[in-house]
Amino acid sequence: MEKLDLKKIYKNLFSPSAKAPSIIEVPPLPFIMVDGHGDPNVAPEYAAAVQTLYGLAYTLKFHVRNTLGIDYGVSALEGLWWTGDMSTFSTSRKADWDWTMMILQPDLVTPALFEEARRQAVAKGKAPLAAKARLETFHEGTCVQILYFGPYADEGPTIASLHQYAKDQGYVLAGKHHEIYMNDPRKVASEKMKTIIRQPVSKVG
């Protein structure tokens, strides 16, 4: 059986240094996505979105393996976070956040495969927000990123230093705050959690 390892295919996207930010080019990539609003710590919609994404992602993985003979690991949960005015974006005002939670998919995943996985997941009760989920290509382009160790609540200084690095390199912030969660917070101590923090940027002028 053929096996795909998306972490190896996109190694430069998922192996940043924790010591210093780096600038990368992110190509167009396919994701399963669900949108929502509010503090992820308390919003019921957030938990339902995550449940839906994993339900769809695992159903799709097994459907592809059974029908195409290709296996791959389910990728990490990722999140885009933003507010109407990104100049006021703050980790201390999570109730104001809009978000898109998403999971990276192999290029071989087609709309037809996704729709069949959606049908199967709904039939099994694994995707409460299946109607809101979509398969979409997301092109982030030029970004700065860094690997962060520690609790989500303490990311603020790392985010600030990442933004400052971008400005020092002649970039302006463009797009939504992006996080990639490399651990399951239910299984890893908060101080050992690994999060890739990514920010799209564009050149000044």
C-alpha cells in the first residue's frame, strides 16, 4: 500500500526553529475547514468544529485507503484567528475572535471524495457541523513563523516578537494569525506543548 507523509512532503512548513523566526513561502494547500466565532475555551461551536474536522478527516483517510489503496496520517489541527481590525487583535480578547479551524489534506483528495466522507461521517454521528465544513485550497504565500513551547495563554510575547521580526525585515503584516497545534493538549503537559505560530506578510511598498 502506498503511504504519504505530509510532514515530510512539506518539511519546511512544519519544522521551524524555536530560537529565531524564519521566512517561508507557503504554496496553495487543500484543507477541510470550519468557520466560527468566539473564545475557543468556552464557545460550544468551537468544540463541535474540532469534533467535525477530526470526524471528517479520519473518515476521509479510511475512505481513501479503502478505495485508492493510499494511506496517510491525519495532519495536525490548525487555526486561523482574526478580528475585524487586526491592529486590535489580542490574546486577552478571545471573545472577539473569528476563526477558521482546519486540517491539511493530501492533494489527491477531490470534492467527490470529500462529499462521500461527509456523508459517511454524518451517518455515523461524527460530524455535528458537517453542513458548515468545506474542502478549500488556501494560499498563504510569504509568511514568518516560529516554534513556540508552552501554554496557549502565554503566547503573547512570542507573537509580539514574531511581528517585530517581520517589521525589522521590511514586511508588513497581511492576513490572519495562524497556529498549528503539534500536540494534543489532552495528552501533553501545557509547558511541553508545541505550536507553530505563523503570520502572513507582504513587502513594504
